[in-house]
Amino acid sequence: MFKTGGVGRHHNRYKLNAGEALVLSILALFFATDRAEAGGYQLRQQGTGALGSAVAGATAGAHGLENLFFNPAVAGLVDAPAASVTATLIAPQSEITQARGTNAAGAAANGRARVGDAMPNPVAPALYAAIPLDAEVAGGKLSLGFSASAPFGLETDYGRDWQGRYHAVGTEVTTYNLNPMLAFRPSDTLTLGAGVQAQYYRGVLSNAVFTPSGDGFAEVDADDWALGFNLGALWTPVAGTRLGVAYRSAVDHSLEGGADFSARVPFPDANARADVTTPRSVSMGLSQRVSERWTLLGEAQWTDWSTFDSLEVAFDNPGQPDDITRQDWNDGWFAAVGVRYRASEALAVSAGAAYDWSPAPDDTLTPRIPDADRAWLSLGVDWTPESWVRLKLGYAHLFMPSRTIDLDAGDPGNGARGDLTATTDTDVDIVSVTLSVSF
């Protein structure tokens, strides 16, 4: 594991060895555009098949190899080496309007009251692979699996000239998650799986700083590698019915990096630290065949966002106070239903609907994470032109109601930021394509 020593011009940087530099170069190429708007800031769009059914049935392995992200036991379903590569375009239409703010002195802030395009349109890749092993343990079959994904991500950029700039200018959260796993199939009806998560987390936060001589600017850039695990099981009680359950652990990151301040800010550049935990989750999935052509799908997930009480950045300058942003998030809940229709041996279509409850309460909603409930509608196509190759195309639209940001200078951490009221409005279009091959 490595950590940067800072981003300021006066900081000592950690020098990567050749192996670490090569790994990060490969990851940077593969995940170069993984920052995206998401539920909380969790990315559910992991795989095209799952997207086409609004994630319904994913924990039950209803969509094949790409469901390794949701359940490591899916690796035990392969009977030959297989791999899948996915690319997902995430296109949010996001704006913030009616912004009214003050500075730390209580005077009205000048600047734009509307920001029309606060989020980028990234393409998020993912990779999945599995191979059955010849070895048997206790009469059961073993398989290895692997996934490379971006389970959390966010990017917003409002510019330095809007009225809420003291609360946020730019926010970037980038994650890389490498997940080797092992599946054990003791019988035709039961498959168990477990994996290790090696997760990289980088956060970049920037905002304006009010001074009597004019606005300054501050940016914190910090990162960390940390470990977690995931567990899963698949059960087929009767032919045509498959149930799945999975657990993904929290991953505790101790981010280290640096803070850069412009000349007007009365603090020197400094090393910075922040503790961030990506939350644990429990999911359940169902795949129920009702006829030769029709299959019903279901999904439910609980995410432990209630552990996200605040975001606190500490600096090694003893004269500089910690930067605190209160969050007080609630638990997150997600539910989905879907259907798949097999038109022929080679072609299947799917559709789904879902609802994703936002964990962010009204009184702590910030422009850094302008979260809202999400209603999903999804469509998918699954084509198998040859027995060894499979192509999928999926589309989803996420409807999100507008929400009001209402932050008071008297709230903890907001004394240097001032008041802010604004309205956020976001919808999201997602298009995904997956190529799967078996050998």
C-alpha cells in the first residue's frame, strides 16, 4: 500500500517504485473516466445485463458473468473459462439554479445564480473473468473469479464564479476496485463465494475562501489503498428458481495527501488527512422462470450510509482548524423488478424498473453531493450469435426530483462558508455495452 505525501509545491512526495507505477498506469488507462453521478455516490451500473433490467436479478446471477460484481458465487456457474468487458456511458443532465449565498462576513455573495452543466459525461469500463478448476474439495467444484470495477464515483464542477463557491467549486471521488474471488459449488443447487477487495480511493475537493482582500482558493487532494471482502451464495431450490444473497464489506480508507492554498489564503500549503469509509451493503436477488420464454427478476439492497456522519479534513499546520462538513446520512435502500423475454435461442430482451432512496437528508444536502431519490426505467438486448460469444446493449433513464439546498452559516463547519440556498435538478441517461466470450 502507498500514500502520497502531498500535492503542494513544498510537500515531499512518495516516490513510486517501478511495479507500483506500472500498476497505476494500467489502472489509469482502464479507469480514466470512471467519475460519475451515482446513488449517494455509489455506482450501481455494473454490467449491461443488470442495467437492462434496472439491476433486478443481479445478485441471483441472472445476467451471467458480469454479475460477479454483485455476487462472487456467480464464478461457480461457469463451466469453461470466460471473460466480459463492459463500457458504460453515463450522461447526467444536471443544473443548479436560484443560488443565493453569503460570505463569511455575512455579506451577499456575487456571482452566478445558475450553473447549467455541473457534471461530466464519462465512460466507465469494467472487466469480469472466471475459470473453473479441475480440483475438487469435499466433493465440490472450485472456480476462480475476478472483477475490476469502479463501485463509487462522483464529479461536480460549478466553477469559481457561482454564489455557492465557498461551499464547493469542484468535487472528485475516484475508486478502483480489484476483486479476486473463489467460488465453491458443493452441489447442483448451492454455490458459495468469497472475495478480497483491494480498493483505491482518491478524493479532490476545492472551494473558494473569503478574505477581506478578495477570494482565495483551496484544494485538497488525497488518496489511499485499503482492503475489504465480499461474500455470496446462490441457491436453486427448484428448477427455474434461483435465489442469491451477497454481502460487501465496508472499506476503511485513511486518505493522505496535501492542501494547496492560493496567496490570499492566510495558511501555508500543508499535508492533509481524512478518514473515509465506503459503506457495507447486503443485497438479495431472484430469478424466477415462469415459462420457456419469460423470466421474472427481483432485487433489493441495503447500504449502510448511516455511518457517513461528516467529512473531516485535518491539516498538519497546528494553527489551521479542521475542515468539517456535516452529512448525517441515513441508510440507503434500493428495490427493483424486471422481466426477460427470450424471443429465440439467440436473442433475449429485458426491461426493468427500480427505486433508489437517497440517503442524504434535506438539512445537510450540499452541492458537493447533490443527491436525490432515483426512479429507474431500463431496457436491454442480449444477443448470442455463436455459442462462445455474447453481446449485450442496455439503456436506463433515471428520473430525479429537484431538491433544495439550505445551508446556514451557523451550522457546524459553515462559519467560513456562509449561507447558501439553491435548487438542484438532475436526470441521468445511461447506455452500456458488454462483450462476453468463453473459451
